[in-house]
Amino acid sequence: MSRRAFQLVTALNVFLLSLIVVSGGVVRLSGSGLGCPTWPQCGDGSFTPHSEYALHGAIEFGNRLVGLVVGAVVLITPLMALRLRGGRRRDLTRLSFGLWLGYLGQAVLGGITVLTKLHPATVAAHFLLSMVLLWNAVVLDRRARQGAGQVTPAVAPALLWLARLLVVVSAGVLVLGTVVTGTGPHSGDSEHPARFGFDIVNVSQLHADGAMLLTGLVAAMAFAVRVTAAPAAARRESLVLVAVVVAQAGLGFAQYFLGIPSVLVALHMTGATVMWVVALRLWLAMVTRPALTADAATAATTAAPATPIPGTETPAAGVPTSDAPAPDATPTPGAPALPAPAAVPLALGAPRP
Ligand code: HEM
């Protein structure tokens, strides 16, 4: 399996896992959550919607179809990671299997959400698990474009901490957002919504306060990456994040004062998903790893024939150059075992994003 094909699939994972958050949101906001009253079937004994469930059934069914496509892509990702040309990499394999785990969790949680008649706690958990799954997918996508091995900060420590703080505060704003939703009319079942018993004004205020804190941090980050020698990717992502967060906050206020119309809420949810992906990408842009070409060279070395051709043996094994075997690169079966100790302390001692 070529690296390029694998990278395409990792990017597709990020896109599709974002898409399903939006399509799932449309299901809830259009009141189609129980459009298919049973799960995994849509009505008694059928996997497709009956005419009696009409539009809601079609929307819910469409969401399940998106879920199937996502499932297919998630399913093939670890299989591709195991068959990567030039040797498999443990980090990519683990992250790929993480997608399986998350997808399975989402399938179970989706079923529980239907069984609990869209209780807000399960609806919120469903959304938040999607964010965890997206985290996994974004990290996998980034790693698939880098070589294995040592992580090096590409910015000053303070900036790296600011990026981490941004991710934490973003996650907090997402959690508070689901609390606001669970307290309001869009909590789940459109006809008889169960709700968290909080005061809607108070939780909205708290959520908006978190968003304001986030806006300040993002502005600080955009400024800091400009005045320091930060990587171009970090500058780019920080600008995108400023735009997304400002638009998102504007949408938040607009929907609050306009009585939370479904269309704006759907846009707000989409914005939240995009913001999360960009915040993660910004954080990942703050550190570097060896270039993929170095890694490919390593893999080629690792995949050398078990019996070296006379006269072609090289002292590469054990030479701690940038092409040295990465600690998390699994040698191709049958290849000579390359000593990893030279690389291991580097990886253990290296700061992680
Ligand atoms: C970066 C800024 C923001 C982010 C990332 C964000 C994120 C979210 C998320 C994830 C939800 C839950 C979506 C769902 O489960 O349907 C939500 C709901 C909500 N947010 Fe925000 N939000 C932001 C800013 C704001 C602001 C400034 C306000 C202003 C009051 C606001 C008002 C609301 C309201 C009213 C809801 C409930 C909508 C509903 O009934 O479903 N948000 N937000």
C-alpha cells in the first residue's frame, strides 16, 4: 500500500468523521431522531425507511448511510496501515485501530441514544465521542505525513503550552455547548424533549464566557506566531482559527438572540466541528518529526533481504543518523533486526505535543 494512498484515506477519515457530526446534527435538529423507530433496522423488519416515516425517516436513513460509508473507510484504514509499502509503523497502526475502537463505541452509543429516546446525556456523549474520534483522525492524518521518530518542538515552549491550552479550552467550550443544547429545546426528541435541569440563561452565559476566553487566546496565538519564528503551517492554522472562532461566536450570539432557529444551530454545530479540527491541527503544527522521506529510506533499509548480497553489506544498522530506524517502526518480517537503542532514549526524552 503506497504512502500516498494511505494519506488520502487518513484525510478522508477527517472529512467523513466531520461530515457525520453534521449529518447527525441535522437528524436531531429536524426532529428525525426517531425517524427510524428501531435500530439497526428502520421500522419492523426493514433496514430501509417505510413511507409512513416519510422525510424524517429519509433523513435518519441518510445519516445511517453516511455512517456506513464512514464505517467502510474506518474499516480499511488499519488494514492499509498494516500493509504500508516499506514497512508498517507502530504509531500509524495504533492510531488506525483507535478509529475502529471509536467507531464501535459510536455505533453502540448511537443505539443507546435511540433506546433512551434521545436523552440529552446520551446525545451529548455521542457528540463528544465524535470529537475524540476526530482527534484520533487528525493526529493520524498528521503522522501519516511525517516520518517516525523524534518529536521536536518547532516553537518556544511558551507557545507550545499556549497551543495545548487552546485545545483544552476548545474542548471545554464544546462540552459547555452540549450542556446548553441539552438544557434547551434541541436537546433531543423534538416533541417530548428530556432536558438537563439547568437554567438556560446561566449555562448559555458560561458557554459564551468560555467562547470569549477562547477568542482571546486565539488572538494571542495569532499574534505570537507572527512575531516569533513559528512554522508557516502554525501561522496559517492560527489565522484560520481566528476566522472560525470569530464566526462561531457571532453565530452563537445570533442564534441565542434569534430564539435558536434550527438552521443557525446546525451551522453552529458545523462551525464547532471545524474549529476543533483546526485547533488540533494548530497544536500539531507546533512540533515536527523527521521528514517522511527519511522514514521511507529507513523503511527501505529495514526491508532489505534477510541474506545480504555479498559485497553490498553496509554498516547502516546501528549508525544513529536521521535515517536510523525509528523506535516505532516495525521491521518487515524476515528482515534483519536493527538495533533500536540509539533511537529509543531520544523518543522517550522528547517532548510530546
Ligand atoms: C468558539 C465559540 C463557540 C463554540 C466552539 C461553540 C460550540 C457549541 C457546541 C459544540 C454546541 C452544542 C451543539 C449541539 O450539540 O448541537 C453549542 C451550542 C450552543 N451555543 Fe455555542 N459555541 C461557541 C460560541 C457560542 C457563543 C458566543 C454563544 C452565545 C450565547 C453560543 C450559544 C450557543 C447556544 C445557545 C447553543 C445551544 C443551541 C441548541 O439549542 O442546540 N455559542 N455551541
